[in-house]
Amino acid sequence: MTDDLAMECFRIDESGYTGFDLLNADQRFQGAAAIAISEDDAERLIKQHFPKLKAPELKYRALSKRANNHPRLLGLMRDLLTDFKCVTYVCDKRFMLTLMFVDYAVEPYYYQRNIDFYADGQNYAMASMLHMAGPAILGKPQFMALMVSFQNAMKEKTVESLNGLVAAAQATNWEQIPEALGPLAKYAAPECLNAIATPGLSTDVAIIVLQSLITRMEVMADGPYQVEHDQSKNLATYNELIQRFIDHTDTARFRSTEITTLSFPLNLSSVSQVDSKQSSAVQLADVMIGAAIEAGNNLAGLRTGGLDPEKLLALYADEQFIHMLPSIDFEEQRRFRQGTQTGELIDYFATKLMGPP
């Protein structure tokens, strides 16, 4: 894809993708970044901040290992965030698994009883509470066994895996949080087990990452736009999902949060792959997501070294950084998600975008 085209082009890169396995011990966070920047501007910035770079391409992980590169990386990030349209999304994969547990192992029980479990972000609040307090209340090994069993049931969809999930729920101190664990532990609710057994439903959160990026790109773009990304194996999955978004021509509109709305059909018109060694712009997307994932690991106490996360995060404007992390500020989250259409959007994706292509 060339920059002499009039259509705006966002370059994207991802990090932390482990497919259905959201309990991967080595990669706690997953995310992606998008930036609208020309190859000329990207090459100029790389030469400006790393004039002595000898590697065939700019790679954040390699650069962040050396302390003398940190001021240059922060300077580069400051220029990108100040002068170009960009957005970064990061999620805690273990929290995402807990959120999916609430969506599929809890919510269907309430739906059958005419209770809107998504109203004002109730699902998000319950998932946050389970993620943060569940190990202490339910028993730490029991809670982990529950999450492992849920992930396995979502993947295998067999009678054995579903029975194993019910048994794992019953093995916890579920009576302490009956509103969350009761549907499985007390009732083995068939509506929940049927939801988990739905063909095509997975714990892979790539579509959630893309939904967040695309929602922001739709706002930032001046009109029809394109997406270009690296040829990595992980991004092949993203490429297929992006193409599904592009090909979906039905008219629909969903309010996701207080500040975000997703409308179909999209202004996004095409997606293509490129060798990152041949694209300075894609390399800068790697820098953006690499810095964000590293900051997440450092703030969570999982790793040390690299950029000072406080200095890095101070560079972002609110709309440039999207995160899906647990929050115990339930009143703020209720306000932020009041009147949203989360349930409708999940159903729409399941029926319209995640079926056979």
C-alpha cells in the first residue's frame, strides 16, 4: 500500500496474543495500537530519534532493554501522541476471562428471568469483584480451578468439560457469592451451559481488541480509510476479523460506553499486510503497543526494567488509551456504562460477525 493514495491509512500492530488461552503465565496483557502516519513521516521520526540505528527494523523490545534508549523512546512516543492520530488498547487477559465467565456462565440465568444484567455495567462490576476478591472469598486454588475449567469448557464444549465446570463451581465457597456462582453451583443452569457450548464461541479476545481500535479509528478518520499491518502469524487472525468487519454491510448502531459508539457499515474500506521491515510506519505501531504492554507488566509487578510507566502514561490523552482492567469504583463505572447496549452488541457479534464466513 502506498502513501500517494488520498485515502487515510492506519498502521496497526499487536502484542500478547495467545488465542483462547487467557491464563498464559508469560503474557498477562494483550493489546494493539493503531496510528495514522505516512511512511515519510515515520522514516523522519526514526532517523530523528535513533540516528545511529543499525538494525534492519525498529523493535521496541530490543530498544527498551538499554537504558540509554529510554529518553529517545519517550521522545518518540511524545511526538507520535502529540502530532498523529493514534490509539492503543490494552487488556488484562485474566480479567477478560472473568468477564467472559460472567457473560456466559452467569448472565443467561438472569436473562431467562427478564433481568438486564448489562444495564449500567452490572456485568463489569461483578467481573471486577470476582477478579479482585474471588480468590480470597472462594479460595485461591478453587478460583483458579474454576477459571481453568471455564476456559476448557469454552474450548472443548463437551459434556465432560461442562460437568467439570459445574463441579469446579461447586468446589468453591460459592455460597459467599451466590449471585455470581449460584447459577452454576446450585442450579447447573442449562441456559448457561448451553451458552458456553455455543459453536464458534471462544475465549479469544482478538475481536474485542479490534472492536475497540475500530471504534476509535472510525471517530478519528476524516472519511473512508484503510488499515495496514505486519505479516505475523498472530495478525493473520486479526486480518480475517477486520475483513469481516469491512464486509458487513448491514446498518446498525450500538452505544458501547458513555463516549463510544460503533456503527455499521464502517468507513474502513480495506485491510492489507506488509513486511514490517519494509514499513517504518508499522514499526512505529510496534513501538506504541510494545511500550503499553511493558508498562502494564511493570505496573502489575510482573516485570521490571524498560521505560518508567508513569512517565509513559503521562504522555497519553484520555481518548488515546483504552484499557479493559478491573475497577472497584462501581459508581464511576455505572455512570460510564449507563444506557449502553453491551448485551445487544454481544448478541449482534455472535450472530452477524462470528458465524461461518
